[in-house]
Amino acid sequence: MVLPNAVSDIDGNSYDAVQIGNQVWMAENLRTTKYADGTTIPMGSTYSYAEPYRYAPGSNQSNEENMVNVASYGYLYNRPAVMHGASSSAANPSGVQGICPNGWHVPSDAEWTELSNYMKTQPAYMASGNADHLAKALAATWEWSSASGTDVPGNDPTTNNATGFSALPAGYYGNGGYISFGYYANFWSATENIANYAYDRYLGYSYAYVYRDGGNKYYGFSVRCVRD
């Protein structure tokens, strides 16, 4: 169930949300330039394990060239920006507000798992009846690069987005470059993996699965918040 204009950030950006099972998720990528306490999140021109940065998604090397994409795709944020000084959390709910608006939080790895486990109980979310083929049900119906595989977001995208989650392929920022714009959607969790890595979830234009991975903390990924 889509909840229009369910939350606004400190910049005044309004976001739709969607209820999936017992969780309420933002149905758009976060695009705030500030934390809820008013602190600005700097634009990044390099990568960092320690300094918080946001990046404008796209295939070009300059954030200035990519700013046109922010309204639709949101910003990409590195791990320090997402956590805003909070410690890693594996709890459900995470209890980490981090970069999210008041009343919302950064989902833990366990909360992402709850989402996928719920989807596996709903035939409408399983492509071809396969409980592991969940990517199409999360992917938006637009902007995905074309692919010919079975049950993948890039094949007949008009059949995507059964959940209303509307994942967009914003790609990611890493090693000073913008990677996979139009091909992948990568989302942070609040849960650390090993020293310089944290768990994330990603969808690909040519993959039927939703993948769990450990992203390098200096990467810039998309963010979806969950309601407290």
C-alpha cells in the first residue's frame, strides 16, 4: 500500500512510502543535503572512510554534471554520512536514525531480511512463482537498462514493482568514479560486516535475485529509510 507524502526531510523534500508486511519503507531514494539536526552533509569530490559525503548519481565524473539526476534518483551517500556517528546495529529495528528524518531510521541487515522473507510469502511478489526471484517486485517500472534474461528488472519493466518499492538504478560512487548508473540499485544497511565494510542490498538489471553483499564504507550508495 503506497502512502503518498508520508514524510518530509529537513530540506522540505517530500517522500512517498509503502507498507510491505509490517514495515513502512520510503518509496523514493533519500535526497537530503542535511541531517535532521541541521548539519550539512558535504558534497564529495573524492572518497573517504571517515568523512561524510554525498554524491550526485550518474555516469559522469563531476557531481556538477550529475545534479540533474538527484530529483529522481536521490543522492548517493557514503557510510559515514549514513550513520552520522552512530555505531553499527544488527537489531530489528536498528535504532539508528543516522541520515534519516525524525521518526525514521536506517534499516539494519535484519530489517532487509525481514522484507525479503515477507515477500517470499506473497505469490504476487515472486517472478515465475520462484520465491528467490524478488528483484522485479522491488524494481521501478522505468529507467532500467534492457536485459533479455528471465524474471529480471530489465526485461519487460512494465511488469516490475509489484511491491511499490520503486527501486531505481542509481548505480554507486567508488574509487573516484560513478559506476553502473542505469544498471544497479545499491542500498545501505545500518549493520557492519567487517572492519571497512557494511552490509548492503543490491538489484541488477539482468538479475532475478536481490543480493546481500558487504559494501566498502567509502562507496556512495542509495538510502531508503524505514518508519520507526
